[in-house]
Amino acid sequence: MAKQNTPELPSDDSQMTKEELNARREEITTFYKDNIPHLEIQADYEMLLAAIEKARAERMQAQMFMAQQYASQKDVSKDGGVDPNSEEGKAFQEAMEKAMNPESKQG
């Protein structure tokens, strides 16, 4: 990262004249105002990264849930549980496909 030239503080503020203090105040104000656009862009970037990470985590959580449900459904169907050809079984299969292929549900 490039090093920015930050305004240097004088060693003793008490010996500065009123004009020097006003000039110093203007210099600091200008410095911060010049950096605001860069910080706003960085904040937008960070927010986008956070949104992407959240979406990935939610998708992974949904896939794990569906996989667990699918595994338990197979165990139950072996023991005479929910029939995969029933309405409930078909709804589950459809939800499982949507979770595994999120781009197909957009549109």
C-alpha cells in the first residue's frame, strides 16, 4: 500500500501564532477531505465482500441442511417412512435441487 503524506504535528502547539494555527487547521481539513472519496470506495468494497461472504455461508448452510434431510429421508424410507414418489418426497427433491443449483431459481 502506498504511504500517504500525513500532516506532521509541530512539537509544541503552544508557541504557534493564531495565523499558524488557522493555517494548520486548514491543512488538516484539506487532508481529510481529500481522503474521503478513497475511504468511501473502500467502504463500498468492504460491504460488497461482506455480502458475498454472507451469501456463500447461507448457501452452504442450506446445502448442509438439505443433505442432512436427504440422508435422514433415505434412512426413514428404508424403514417404511416417507415415499420419495409421494407429494412430500417430490417437494423435498425439488427443494434439494434448488439448493444445489441456486442459479436455476434466479430468473
